[in-house]
Amino acid sequence: MAKLNIENTLIYLLLKTSRPRQWIKNLSVYAALIFSGFFFAIQQDGTPYIWTVTNAFIIFSLLASSVYVVNDVLDAEADAMHPFKRKRPIASGKLSKKTALIYAVFCLIATVLLAWPYSSFFKFFVVSYFLLQMLYSKYLKHIPILDVWSIATGFLLRVYAGSVIVNLHMNVWFLLTVISASLFLAVGKRQSERTLLQNVEHSKLGATRKILTRYSERLLDQYTGMFATATWLSYGLFTFESNVYRPSRELEFVYTMLPNALHSKKLLMLSLPFVIFGVMRYLHLIYEKNEGESPERIILSDWPLLTTLFLFGLTVMSIIYVIA
């Protein structure tokens, strides 16, 4: 009974509508900071780089939550016919549209106040992201190809925002990796949505998720394979261009013990196998378990994928901040 009461409180309903699980996508703002080697560095004004980028993460999380709320208000009727989305607070009628919109406005005001002290370029990316998401919610998500491109552009804007806020450069091959990976996730999401709703009548499918009637299963298979390959290949090219290769004095003796065949000036290539395995595992989840409908849920619940992400992060951080 206590659990039921908690799940019906206003705070719980607003938090659920905010979709905190989706905030994991905003971790992309840390990309430039991590791969530039400034993760533990201090800016000239004495502020740690990581603190500034964390502010960007908070800003985009608040902004994303406001967009999700508006999106749920706009899609309330369609979500009510969806087998899973009908449980959302607004679609189920537990949270009124008026209350939800007031909350969205509050999140937007907080976003503006937090972003105000930063550069005009950062604010440009914040505004661009907001406008893109609003266009996506209203129009773009109903247009084939543009719907998945909108998702990829959203990731790209966040990566650039994380780079601009601390004035760091982002390698073009890594940006291509971000685009490819986001397209891969978006197409995988469409693939799994079609599978989950395959028993729904075509007319009802259009009302539930109109865009799904515009993609054939064969076309989505082609897209999935294309972007899966582009993801690991573009990341591989990024690692091949990496200049992280010189071991620290403490570890230099280990490096000198290796035969010349194992000497490499591109140590970041050691992280590539984790990316390839991650792509393969995600494909397995999409096609064998039909779990790609919610990428953030997969990332947080699938242990092989979680372990791969942890080992990938550990390898990258060790190469850039310990070995180099």
C-alpha cells in the first residue's frame, strides 16, 4: 500500500515524466573533456574542467526533461493506445496536462538561469537543441529518415556544447563516431518498436506510432547493418589518428620489454575491441531479444554490455591519463 501511495504522489509522477533514465544520453557532453586529456585539469579561473562540463550535463538534463514533458502532453492520445507508453503519468491520466506544462516551464527557467553565465556559443547550442527537440516532437519524428537524423543531430549538439563550454577541440573522426552510433541506436529503436508492435493491426499501428508504417523491416535491417559498421569503423579511424602513445616514466620499463611488433604509437586502438563487442552485443539484443526499444534501459540493465562499457572506459582513461 505504501508503494502505491508513493507512486501516485505528485513528486513521483513528475520525476517519472522527467525520465531520469534518459539523462544518460547527456553524458555525451563529457566526450571532448575525456579524450582531450583535460579531465582532471583546472581552468585559468581556478574552476575544474569537470565541474564546468557537469554544469552542462545538468543544463541539458533539465532541458531534456522539459521537452519530454511537452512531448508527452502532445502525444497523450497516441501514447494511451501504446502497450507500454499508456502507463506514463500523462497518458494514463494520473498527471494532468496543466500541471505537467507548469513543471516544463519551471525546468526551462532553471535551464536559462544556469546557462546564462556561459558563452554565447554554448547558449546557441542549448537553444538549437531545444528547437530541434520541439520540431522533432511536433513534426520530424513523423518523417522517415529525418526522424533518426534528428536524434543523431541531438547527440552532436550535446557533444559540441560540452566542447564549447570549456573551449576544447573535438576530433572530426570522433564526431563521425557519435553520429554513426546515434543513428545506430535510433534505427535499432525503430527496429525493436516494430517487433514489439508486430501483432498490432496496421491501422492501430499508425495511430500508436505513425512513423513505423513508413519503415519496412527489410529497410531497417539495411540501416542497422550500415550504421553498426560505421560506428566501430569510424571509432577505429579515430583511434588510428590518436597521438596518445608515450608511456610515463613509471611504466616505460614495461613498454621497453615488449617486442617491436607490439610497439604502437596508437595505444587507443586497445579500446577498439570493446566498441566492436558492444556493437555486436547490441545487435544481439535487438534481433534475438527484441530489447532495442529503450536504449538507455538496455545500457543500464544488460550486464555484458555494462561490463563492456566499464572496461572500455577503464581502458580509455588508463591510456590517456595513466600510461600517456
